[in-house]
Amino acid sequence: MTEPSATRYARLRAALGDRPLPAVLVDLAAFDANVATTLRAVADRPVRVRVGSKSVRCVALLRRAAEGLGARF
């Protein structure tokens, strides 16, 4: 059963405490899984992966993607 959106919002808002909105929460396990999936998708091709820095405006996440992608970044 999925969590109702109002319940999820309340839980995540409580996790943010007094931090001002807007804010973003990132599921790092899902993020890392997406990086791994991307690597598998290009494994047999001599290409580099271009991460959209306009979409990912968090330097720490860009670095994490770069570390995960290695020479493919």
C-alpha cells in the first residue's frame, strides 16, 4: 500500500524541521541506482554521459554522479 501524499508530505516536512522551503530531499540509494543503470546502458558503447547541470543544481549530487560514472562522466 502506498502512503497517502498528505501523510508523506507531513512526514517529510517534519524531517526538515525548521529549514525553510523550498527544499529538496534526495533518495541517495535511488540516485546511485540510477547512476548504475546509466552505466549499464552505455557499457558497450564508447560514449560519455552528460549530466544536465541545469537540472541537477546541487554540486554534491553532481560530484556524486561524477564519482559513480568515473571515466564516463
